[in-house]
Amino acid sequence: MTHQIRTATADDAGRLAALAAVTFPLACPPESRPEDIAAHLANTLSEANFRAYLDDPAVTVLVIDADGELRGYSLLVARPTRDPEVAAVLAELPCTELSKCYVHPDHHGLGSAAELMRASIAAAVAAGARGLWLGVNSQNARAIRFYEKSGFRKVGTKSFQLGDTVEHDFVMERRVSP
């Protein structure tokens, strides 16, 4: 199966939402309530939300397109964070947020995530970023290892509301250009 990494278009919004429904739950702590995950998907990762992201000039969505099927995506936000916990710890400014970076579980371990990360870093550089930051659940050891291998380091923590539960995320950052 061949694939390419490309910038998403409005035609991808429904497939992005379907992919998010598969990948987002994998990033949640095991004790997360299914109804909270479903609410987050509906409120943040729906087809309508992806259409809005794709219409936002500060947002870049990259997809791994494998013969017409989306196997992964990243969402980058090229504007200053509004989260004071995050703003207080970022050093590489201006900094783009890697808001989402997910690969379908059938493609884990095949190098797709590293390829998507390289493309995401290149997109951040193209947008004028000096740094790239992300939030990752503190219990998601697999993702943390991947981000550390990708050059990110923990620089702080932030809160993430999932339903009635406040999750604790690590804020990770890496320099992407001099």
C-alpha cells in the first residue's frame, strides 16, 4: 500500500472525524469514561469541527493518505497559546502547537508516525515557528516515548478537561528552527 502525506482539504473532514473516533480513545487513560470520550469527539473532533479547522488560516491539517484512506493526521495551530500554564513554560518562540498527532493503530510501528512528525515539523518551520509544543496525557507512556524520540522534552504541565475529569498533561517542546 502506497501512501503520501498531504495537506487536508474540506473533502477530508468526514474521514478525519471517523479516524479521530478510532485514534482519540487510544490516547485516553484507561479509566476514562466512554461517555466523556464520546462527548469530546462530538464537541471537538466532529466533521463540523474539522471543517472549521480546515477553514482557519492559522491551522494546518496534514493527513497520511493511503490509496484514498486516511491512516493518520496531525493538526498544527500557528498562533500564540491562550493557556497561561503553557505560555509560562514555552521558551522557543514563536511556537506552533502540535494539537493533534494520531496514526491508525493498524499503522503503529511502521514508521508512519515518524514520517508524519517530520512533515509536521516542516509545516511548523514553513509557518515561521521557532518551536513546536504539544500536550500529552501524563499516563500515555507510548506517546511520551515517541515524542521524546522526536526531540521533544518535558517543560511543564497543563490541565485537560475530559468530561468531569481533569486530566494532567505534560507540556513538551522542541526547537524546529534556529
